[in-house]
Amino acid sequence: METKKFDYSLPKELIAQTPLEPRDSSRLLVLERKKRRIGNDAFRNVINYLSPGDVLVLNDTRVIPARLPARRVSGGKAEIFLLKKLRGARWEALVKPGAKLPPGAEVIIREGINVKILEESDDGHRIIEFLPPGTGELALKEFGQIPLPPYIKKPISDPDRYQTIYAEKNGSVAAPTAALHFTSTLLKQIEDKGIVILYLTLHMGLGSFQPIREETVEDHKMPPEYYCIPEITAKRVNQAKKSGKKIIPCGTDVVRALEASTKNERLQSGCGNTSLFITNNYKFKIVDTLITNLHLPRSSHLVLVSAFAGRDFVLKAYQYAVNKKFRFYTFGDATIVI
């Protein structure tokens, strides 16, 4: 399918620059697939679309302070953007300015903490190493900055606002934004209603920020992302599915982890990497209802939602959201597809 079919007109002022408080005060766009009906609600009422025995699956990844300001040995400014931890003191990263930092070059984070550029990978990333070994964690803790998406132009006063309230496992360079809307009170209300809340981990990478640049959607390649499905999550999801209850992932990241790990209609526990890119005509194996955000044009997230609910219906709903002045993307409003 042509990528241009996932274009729509989005006024820049509708790309949310700051999060709302409290978290669950965001609006909720409601898409009813069978009736082809579009509604408007508040996120705190998302509980009304869930039933006792249903399973809500959340991603407990935590965003790392991946952006490290640095300087070149010559004195010029530089930046290391950490993507993925490798063995020992080595990471996969982006470096700026790339043309002036070839393999063999070094940058200085602070006195006593250097980064050496070891090699360039096939996709243009760099393999870097902290010197001396063991200083990488200190660099992140003391000097790292939370990597907000490039379309957010305003800094946030509280970095934890770019984390979910249950973020636990370090590894993402992008937040699972659909879950930023949950508060502890709302999660407690959901549990009290008899809805099962389960967790998995998927560490989100740069693919979350990048639009589809290829002319044909299917030519787009998703970079591999690490995920882990706990045994208890697989067991409870399979039990619920067998008894006819709904599986409700929060976020396209959770959808991809669940779908990549389902074989013969059963969710498998374990860890691995997935490059699953869900496009038109994909047959969903385990997902029944989807909670997500409002996504940018030509994004892999929008393609996934369209595969789940139908492109024409989703784009009609997005036009409704634009007309109603919903707030879009990371700090924007939410969507539930039922």
C-alpha cells in the first residue's frame, strides 16, 4: 500500500507540547469497529469499556537518560545518543556531528569519562565504548538527559512525566506513551472492577520517532526491539483467552510484543527481539481491544491501528479528532478501539 494513503492534515498546534495534569484528564477518542461509530469521552472513563475478567496488558519499560552532551577533543560540541546496551562498556549509539566523529575518534563527557567511537554499523549507527570501563552507568546517572521526541519543542520540568507511573525496567529511548494517561487511582479502580492487569517489557527504540519514508508501506523496516513476556503474563492471558475474555494491550508496543510471541493461538513466555511490522491484512491472533494514542501521519503506529480498525475508518476518526481539537501524539489524548 502506498505510504501517502496514511497522510492526513494535522495542524502543528495540535501536537501536544506539554502533558496534562492529572494524567487521566486527557480526552479519549472511542472507535467502535463493528458499528463504525466514533465517540468522545474522558480517559478516566476508560474503565467503562472494560469488563470483569478482561486482561489489560501494560509495558513496564523505563526510559533511560540516553542523551549525553559531550565535547570533541578539539573543543567542539558533540552528543552521544545511546540506543542499546551491548556487552561490557559498549553501546549502540548515534553520534553528532557524525561526519567529524569517525571510528577511532573520542569525545569527552566529563573529566575522567570519555567515549571512543569503535565502528560504524550497517544502518549508520555507531558502536561506542565508555572509557574507562564502568563509567557508562555513572555518565547516564549524572549527565544523561531524557530524550524527548524531536517534535516536542518545550522542555518538561519533571522528567518523570515522560515515564509511566509503573516504569521499572531500564532500556527504552522512547516512552510507551499510551500508558502515560494512567494514574494509580485509575489502575486501582480497574483492578477493583475485576479486570486483570499484567505486565511485559518491550524496550522502545528510535523506530518510535521515525516516519515511514519509503513510498510503499511494506518496504519500511522496523528496527529490532528487545522484549520479554513473563511466565505469569503468558499463563493469565491464555486462561482469559480460553474463557472468552478480551485481551487489551495498552500501546502499539504491547501489541507487537504479544503478537510476536503468540503461536498456535497461545502466548509464549520468554525474551527475544522483534521487528514485527503490522500492516494491512495482518491477522491479529490475540488482541481484542486496543488502547493507544493519536499518531502522526505516515507513522508505523498509525499503520498498525489502521490494520486493526480499517484505514478508512481510522482516518475518518482522525479527521473527527482534528475537528474536535484533540491533542496528538506523545503528550496528547488517547484512543480506544473496541
